[in-house]
Amino acid sequence: MAFGQGSTVLQYVIRGSNLYCGKIGDLATIEAEVKVAELVHKKQHCPSVMPVVDSIKIDEKRVVMIVPFYPIPVSHTTVNEATILNVALCGLATVKAFSNKGLCHGDIKLFRSHENQRAVRSQDSSHSSNLIMESGSP
């Protein structure tokens, strides 16, 4: 099964007995997203930010980024106090993880993790950019 997201295509990836998501796109787009993910995870623990499992060059123009498959959008979640708190904390933790590296995520999407139904993860770093601080800001 494949479906698109802007200029990329998402497909299911099976590695061993595990199901992952493969994001296929042009070399520059996917490599930039992989670099952001690696930077955000470097020397800091950020469980709310989706890790990149692998990236594989398909041909001269395309590459696939392999990430965990998070099948449940937060919008499909029963709303209760615990869910609201988890979503808020995940959003804040994601903003902080990117900010620590001088980045702004720009398009946070939250999903529930299939391995822990109470955990919430952010996906997709393709809209990340450098933080621009106003004059006089710390």
C-alpha cells in the first residue's frame, strides 16, 4: 500500500517480523530529514520524537527513510485527562528537543505508539528549519 504526502510516498516496510513506515522521496528532501532526525536525537534522550531506523538509496534520484510505524493518529483517540496531558507533554517535549538543537519543527503531527498506547510520538521533520531569534532574544 502506498499513499502520498506532498512530494513523497509512504509505504509499509517489513523488516524481519517488524512493520515500519518507509518514506520515499528525492535524495535532497529525504537526506535533509534524516540529518534533522539524527541531529535532534544526538546526545539527548527524546522519546517523543520519532527516530529514523535506516535510510536506503533506491536509485540515483530516490531514497527511502525507514521509521517506526505509528498507526493511530491522536485525533482517533478517546479524549480523557490522561490523553490530553500526554499530548500536551509530547508537544512540549518535541518543541524543547528541536529547540535544544537550534531548530523549529514547523509541522508537528502526533501519533500514539503501538507498543505503548499511552505514549505519544511526533512524526515528520521535513518542515524543520533553523530558529531565528529576534534581536535582543536570549
